Amino acid sequence: MTIKGYNWLAFGALLALTACDTATKDTADDGFDTIGDNEEADADADADADGDADADSDADADADGGDGTLDVDQLVITWDGVYADGDHTGATYVNADSGEVEELETSIQFIFVDNTDFNASGGNENYLCRVIYDLPSVSSTADFSALEGGDQTYMGFNIDSGAATPEYSGNCDDAAFAFGVSAMGDYVNASAWGYGYGPMYGDLEDVLSDADGWAELGDTPGAMFLKWDNADGTVVTGWGYFQAYGFSEGNLVDFSAGAVAGVRDSASPADGYYNPSTAYVLTFGG
């Protein structure tokens, strides 16, 4: 299957898709992290099964509201990171549940979703596959200014997904079968992914400004960017917004102080933890 394009996400809950336990990173931000109902994909990668398997699948489908088959039609990509002086850095935070100071681990997640059945089933894990990488391990600084859309970034990174072994969760065996690869990490490795950040800009803010609560964020949101390959080549696309949470003592991220002010219009990156809110999703076509 090939990536057909990207669509706006209807407001909902991306947290249902991600593997992060955000309860322990209390940002006090409900955000606009979302996945929505977008166009159907033209995927024909279902495997033949014997009669007993078909019966079991039909029973499972009746029970969970899905059709029992993982037909990936969307790819959600989201990441969080900790930065200082324009590059990745280590950090700690206070776990909101335990009160203990812990290392703050950050990741990038490629979440392959059967959107129709995931929603119909109430979030059944059989209808998605997460491919999760430790973000600093696969990242290297990059200048996107020569790429279409990249001139709006003040911090960019290329992803070398082959540099680390990903963690998988969900129904990744069926997803790999559908995509014709031995593991979904192989699919991720086949493209030139990257990500970046910059000040908020007009076109993206126009999309976000109609959302409930946007005005209350004030000057704290900056723009997230995804580097990806479309039919015209490698491009950099505004992907959503982030808020930064600064350091208090040493490398301890101070979530209690709230999001850093002035990020919206700043020409340089703030130091701290970047909490993402995704706005777009990639869709697949045959």
C-alpha cells in the first residue's frame, strides 16, 4: 500500500491510540490530540482463512463491533521530545502518581490503524499496530530549509529508524502480513522520515483556531512539522502544535509551572519538554 495523502483529524482522543502513560506526566492540558473519521483506504491485503477461522472471526466481529480483520487505512505519527540548545537532551520529571523523580523517556510512534473498526469496536487493540522508537536513538539534527515547507522550521531532525529496534504493540503480525513485510519496522525503514518545530504560522493556526479552547492557549503553542515522502518527493508539512514545559532545577522538567509563554512567535526553540498535539493523519491508497 502507498500513502495517498493527509487529512485533518476530527477532534477526539489520540491518547486511545498511543502507548504513552500520560497520567504520569501531568501537563494539565487536555489538548486537541485526535484521530477522526477520514476517507476509506483501498486496501486488499486480507488473507484467506479456513471455515473455522472465518466463524471465529465473525463471532469476534459481532462481539467487538469490528469486522474481525485489520484493514489499515490510516497512519498516525506522533512524538514527544526534550531539547536544550536546539538538540535532544536528557531530563527527569516527578511522576504524578508516585511522587518519585524518574527519567523522562521520549518516543516517536507510527500507529497503523483500521480507523473504521477501531472506532466501531470502542478501541480494540486488534485494529491497530504501534511501532515505537526511542526518539533520541533514531534522531540526528537536520536543516530542512531546502525542502518544500521546511523554511518555517527552527529545529529539525532526520529519523534513522534502522538505528534502533522498535517496540511493537497491538496487532502488528496481521499488519505486517497485509503490508507484505516481515515486520512493520521494515515499512517504516523504507521512507525518509523526519520531524521538526517552529513558530506557529497562519495556515496551521487558521485550522486550529476553530477548536474549542484554542484561544485559552494564548501564546504557548508552537508548530510541529513532519518530513515525509509524497508523490512529489520529500516535503515538510505542518503537523499540529506543541507546548513546551521548561526546566526548574538542573534537568528536572517543571510541569507544575505550566506551558512556556512566548513560544507561538519565538524565532528560536525553547528549552524543555515538548508535549505534542497532532492535527493530521496520513491515509493509504492501493
